[in-house]
Amino acid sequence: MGTSHAITPRCSFESHPKRPSGQDSTMARTTAQRVKDSMARLDAGGDAWLATAGRAGPHLVPLTLAWDSTAGELIFCVEQGTVTARNIATEPSVRVGIGPTRDVLMVDGTAQIAGLVNDDNYLSAFFYEKAGWDPRLNGDNMIFIRVAPSRMQAWREVDEAANRAVMVNGDWKTTDES
């Protein structure tokens, strides 16, 4: 028993093989840069994880995201009557996760059912333009969900954890101050 073995790390922060390409591995981004990157991530749309909660407990689903930058809201489509829709009707607080674990955007907000997809041609066309699919083709029971963000956090690694908030109380941050 008295034998000691040194453990050599296989990778370091500077050379982590999973860091997204093109990232400066030696310096944390400023708040201004993280806000800019977060806006670009939202504008790009794509996949997101929407977490809700209800009597049966937490519920997490992958959905397609469209960002309405004018209204400052995230837009999703789900079938009417799903666990997600029922949870939002009774508890509108939600969390949305966007991006990989080493370049994540976490959004806390308040969701609302925004009506049937087939009843809102403008929003349906907007969603199609932003998200790349037309929810009107999925039947008559698809509904829109709008999420008004109250807090957003963006970080890549532990060096950005301390100042990860990019939105507080619905307002984009402009400095690294808490």
C-alpha cells in the first residue's frame, strides 16, 4: 500500500479536444462578445431543449426554435394537448437550453400558448422562414408557444462561469458587472 501514482491529465483547458473550433482557448469572452454571440445563436434558430414542469414532474423535449428579435421572444410549435402544452398552461415558467455543453445558452422565461398555427398565417410564415419547416403541414392541432426571456446565461468553459449572465430581468447586459 504506500505506493503513490501521479496522474497525468490527458488534456488541458488550452487543448481540450471538444472546444468549438475557432475559439481562443486562453481568454474568456467579454460580456459584450457573449451578448453578440448569444444574439447570433438565437438568430440562427435550430434545435433547442424546452423544459417545463407540471404535476407529474419535470418534462424536457427537443424542439425547433425561431427567434423573433423584434418581440424579443423565442417561438416553438407543439401539438395541442401534449405534456409541454399542458404544463405551460398551468405553470408558464420554462427553461430553454441551446447549443452544445461547451458553448451553451440557457434561457429562463415565461411561456404562453400563442394560438393555433393554422389561425396565424403571419406567424406561421415567419416560423417557416426562420426555422425551415412549416408547422401548418403537421395537422390542425399544432400551436405556437412564445417564450419571453427574463434571464439568459452563456458560457463555454469555467473561465466564463462567474460572469455568465448576458440578460438579467429581460435586459441585455452591457458590462461584466453583476
